[in-house]
Amino acid sequence: FIPSPDSFIAVDEQPKALHFPSVRYPEIARQTNIAGSAWLKVLINTEGNVIDVIVAIPSKANVGFEEAAVAAARDSKWRPAMQNKQPITVWVGYEVRFRLK
């Protein structure tokens, strides 16, 4: 069963990120001193692997934030959501912020 990105699924435990690689700041954004964020939805399966990623809210900066965020999300590892003591496949939404130091 693959839920739609907008469906609500009641869970006993939300998925938890176990490994999240650092997001590469896009070079064009660094050169032009642009900050921003992108909201993603990731589909996490019963093994805690990301099987799909969609950009829910793009940054509108057009400097590669979405691509960098999606690449990092695809390499992340999660503890799956639990429902009735069983792992289930769910979508999780979160924001990836890009800030220059």
C-alpha cells in the first residue's frame, strides 16, 4: 500500500531520521549570496528507506536548493512509522533551510 502524498495516516510512532547526510549548498547560491528553503515530502517505507521525494513548496530562488535538498533526502535513513506495532509506509514533510554563515 502506497499512500498518496496528501493522505492522513494515523500512526502510533512517527518516522525518525537516523541518518541524514549534510545538504550541499548550491555553488550558484553561494556565489550570489542567496539563502532560502525548500519543503519536501519523503515517502518512507517499512524498512526506513526513502522510496520517493517530492518538492512540496519550492524556494522560488532557482539556484538549486530543491535539487540539493532532494539529493540529501534520497540518501537519508529512517526508523519507519509504526502502527499497531507494525512498520508502515508514510509520507513525512519537512523544511530544508539554506543559510550562509
